[in-house]
Amino acid sequence: MDTADHSQELRIALYSHDSLGLGHTRRNLAIAQALSDALPELTGRKLSGLLITGERTATSYRCPKGFDWLVVPGIRKKSGRYEARHLGVKSERLFDIRSSVIGGALDAFRPHIVIVDRHPFGIDGELIKPLRELKAVKPETTFVLGLREVLDAPEVAAEEWKRVGVESVTDLFDRVWVYGDRDIHDPLATGELPAEFAPMVDYTGLLSSGRKFSGRHNATIKPFVLTMLGGGSDGVNVAKAAAAAPVPAGVQHLVVTGPQMPSAERHEVEAVAGPSTKVTNKVSDGMSYVASADAVVSMAGYNTVAETLSTDTPALLVPRTTPRTEQIIRARGLGETGAIDWVDPSEATSETIGQWLAEAVANPAIREKQRAAREELGLNGLDRVVDLAADLAWLTDKSVAPLPVPDANIVAGYSSNAGIAADADPAGVTRNAVTVPAHSFEAAGVNHAAV
């Protein structure tokens, strides 16, 4: 039943820059879906939202009810600089176009909440003018910076925040949502986030549980194992190693290179594929394939990992190590919990991948061990984001008095899965108090929990 009051809209805009891969857009899409499903009933208001992206293939994903896409010209990073992915214009003009389009949309849409993914002021400052102008004409707008749980090596992240300007961020943004399990990786504790952000931070847990997928896939390839490379722009080496890996008898192997892998590289992957391996650039519903596979090999981007952790499919991660160390930090942390296996990319040979696939398919204990470990993680980030957004929405509800602003000295936590010990600080904020034990050993270069 639609209980929303259509006389008062709740407008939300989500931005992602999308220079590499599809993870930023897919993360915002998952958030938009969760908000669309729950916020109207929680707030009694009709939800209307903009998904702002720089990836034109994003529109192939189903848009949640009440949301629509705003696609700006795409960018890519080349030789350390950003340039147009498709347009024949120089970078300065490209960012002028992107900034003008975003600014015009925000000025006309007048959102109550703006959620910016990863880069507070966009690429090359493209959001500075649009966000400041929106705040000037609609000062009650709440600005949220959404961050994955791992940014990079602390010294690298510190330099980035120095260039962005810590004070500029704290002046404009109201909250910082960290999409991760604080007990696995805490970017405030590691120094990836400036200490000045602490009063603004809400830890949500990983955006895993509650991900929507159709459950439909190509049944003709069952049983099958799966290799997924996300967008695919930097996944050719993993794709070739996986495609050439031996496959267990009677099992098919589907390698999804991703729509951003250049066609020449995809042909290289196809050339080394074995007789039981099929290579394709994309599938209609990746999560359905992950959930149905007997085992999955992937890189360690945030969104791919979050989706995988929501299933019980055994996973082997092959993290990239450049240009950021984010993926290998994530793989190590999750590997210590036993929730996934991982291998350093320098050791991710066809033989190593083939050996892991054979063990994962033949030994049910590997699936059970990873499944049990995943149950101990904080995976309820989408529910937490909905609650946080609902709290912010009340501040813009004209039918009720504003709620008191939370104590600025509180860094909000989250309640993770049942059965995990939790305690409350003096301010009453529930915090996950579990310490995750590390279990790992190395075999054929693969780091995984003993089974």
C-alpha cells in the first residue's frame, strides 16, 4: 500500500563520478533501491530522486521507483589526468559541461538530501559551484559524503584530503556515511579519514544484505563457476588467467569481462579460453549469476565484494594493487575473517585459480566456512542507510517540529547481526563490540580459512 503523502515530496540526489568501473554507480543504485523501498512508508512522503552518473551504460540497470538517471559526459583517467571518455573536447571544457549540467539539475530539482559518493567536490572540483549554489538557495538541504570502508594507504589518503581541503568538507557537509564494518576496517583509526571528520561519521555496515536481484540466469550453463571483473577496464590479466584455468569435469565456466574492457583485450581473453569456458562482456543481472554459481572468482572492488557477501557462494578475490591499495587492504581484512579466500595478483595464475575452483566445487566445507563467517559480519548497511536518511528527512518535514540535532561529539555506530555482542556508550549509541578472530593459511598462493 502506498501510504505516502503526495502533497509533500522528499527529494534526494545521489552523485557518482564514475571514471573507472561501475562500482560507484552500482553502490548508489543499491542505496536508491533501499530508499525507494522503505522511505515513503517511514516518512509518509512521496520519494523523488536523481541518480547522477558519468557512466552511460548505467541506464541499462533498472531504476528504482521514483528515481531517474541524469547522465553527464563520461571521463577516464589516462597518464594520471582525467580526460573525456567519449567527447572530443579538452578536459577544462568537459568539466565545465559536467558542472553546468549538474548545477542546473540541482537548482531545478532542489533536493532535500544530497549524497555524494567518494569525492566530496567531484573530479577537478566540478561540484564546488553546484553544491554551494544549492546551499545558498536552499540552506536546509542536508549534504552527505558517502565513503567506502577502505580508501587507500593512510599516507595517500591524507595527501588527498589535504588537496581537497578538510575545512572545506566540514564546512559544507553535514554527515559522513562510511559504508563498512568498523570491526574489520575503521578508516578513522587507520588515519584514512581526518580526525576532524569524527563528529560527522556514521558507520553503516557493508551495503550487502537486502540487495535486489531477479534470480534469473541462463539455466543452460548449470552447474557453473563464474568469474566477474566489474566494469572490466583494468581486469584483463585476471580475466585471461581465469579463462585459461582448468575447469572441474561436468562444470561450465562463465567469464564476464565487463562492458568497459576494450574489445581487443576481450578478444585476448576469448583466445585463451578453454572448451568449457564461455566469455561474455556482460550479463543482465550479475547478482543472480553470483548467487547461483558453485564458486566465483572476482576482483575486490567494494560493490562486487558487497554483492558476493550477501550470498553463500564461495569466493576467491584477486585484488588489484594499483593505482590504489584499497582492494588488497579489503581482501586481507575480509580474508582474516574467513568470509572469502584471496590471492595476490602476482600469484593468480591459471593453475592457482583452477586448483581453487576444483576445491571449492568439490568440498562443501569451503562454502559452509565462508557462509558462517559472513553471518558474523556487519552486512546490514542498506537498512542503516534507510534509517539515517529517515532521520534526516524529518528535519525537512514541514508537518512536524524539527528534531534536536545529535550531540556533535558522538560518532554513530550500528547494530550488526543478532548473536554478536554489542554495548552502548554513555550517550546510548549501540556499537558492535565483537572482535573478529583471524584464521588463515596459504596453499598454492591462496589465503583462506582452514576447513
